Amino acid sequence: MDRRHAMKLIALGAATLPLAPQRVFALAGAAAAPAAAPAAAPPAPSGPFTLPALGYAFDALEPHFDAQTMQIHHDKHHAAYVNNLNKAVAGRAEVAGWTIEQLLRDLGKVPEDIRTAVRNHGGGHHNHSLFWTSLKKGGPAAPTGTFAEALAKTFGSVEGFQSKFDAAAAAVFGSGWAWLAADSTGALKVLSTPNQDSPLTQGLAPLLGLDVWEHAYYLKFQNRRAEYVTAFHSVVDWDVVAERHAAATKG
């Protein structure tokens, strides 16, 4: 290689050197740019009703119920019911101080212009509050003791109850709930309700409810509602359900 050719190569190399650092800097700058902050959630309206804490981690019921569904279901859907219920009763002296149970048991006494809102959003609040506390991973695999005997007396066996309950969940057209409820004597009944209607409005004590709105299961199970119902039986806290039945029996 002659001197003239060597000098040409050196000049070309020097001319390209500034380009590499610029490109690296640009890429590094793009990677380091902060992500856009998520939109702030609107403040919850003040009112007598509050969103209860879930009581366990969102992933506590995996693999039966997935964490993403649990978070959206609790933090978005249930929270919306609470917020809208508070809006409905705001400034209404006729129902001031009423508990959620009173509102739903005496729905006919709620002012007509807010009755539908209380029925829908109050029912959604109470139904979900009961739902979260009915769930536990690693709890009893099946009902036992006096409560199991009551199920067998009414439905022939625990398995007979489960079959009837599953049928009620499958039969809900669209959105609603399947329930195990008790009357004032403790007598058991399986039923379903549309939308967010509560057994309380029928004079019954809800013992166990299964939300079969699609928002409760669609992320994991899509249209396979039967699989969701089967998964539900793996996370029921039967001790809590038995306690509710004992309380209903005592009036």
C-alpha cells in the first residue's frame, strides 16, 4: 500500500467516527425516555359506602382465578358499584343512615326515583362484598359437620347440592348470579338472580354467591363458563358459608 492510499483510508475512517457515538446516544436517549404516566383515576365521591379491601393478594387464588381478573373485578367493577351507589343516595334524607342490607331488604321503601340505581349498584356492592369473603385457596375441600348435614337433608347429598348449584349458574341467561341462600328458619334454597339482584330483596339470606357476569371470568375462561364454575368450587371457603348458615338459622 503506497503512502497516498494509506492517507486516504485514514481520512475516511476519521470521517465516520462521529457517526457511531451519535447513533448510540440517540438509541440510549430513546430507551431512557420515561413512559407516559397513566391517567389519574377520578376521585371517588364521598358517601357512606366504601370499597372493602380484597383481603388477600390478587394472585392468591391462582391457578383457579387469575390475578388480572381479580384486580380488574375488585378495583374497577366493584369500585364502580360503590361510587354509583354513593351518588344515588347522596343528599337523600329518606335513606340516610341505612345500611346496605336495609336498602336491599326494604327496596320497596327506597324512593322510586333512586330505586333502580340502589337495586343495581347496591346489589352489586353487597353481592361482591360477599363474594370476596367466600373465597379462599386451601380451605376445606367440601362442607362438613352440621352444614353438610343440612345440605344433604335438602339436596340429597353435598354432590346433589353442587349439581343443582352448577345448573343454576349455567342457566343464567346473560349476566347474573347463582346462589345458595337460606330463609329465616335456615332452610336452604338454590336460586339464580339476574343482573345484580340480591336474595335479600326476596327475604332470603345469601350464603354463597357465584358471579356469572362475563367480567368475572372472560379473561381466563372466555366463553367456557362451565370451567369457571368448576374452578370456583376449588376456592370456596366452606367454613365461612357454614357460619353464615348458622347465623341465618338463629334469625
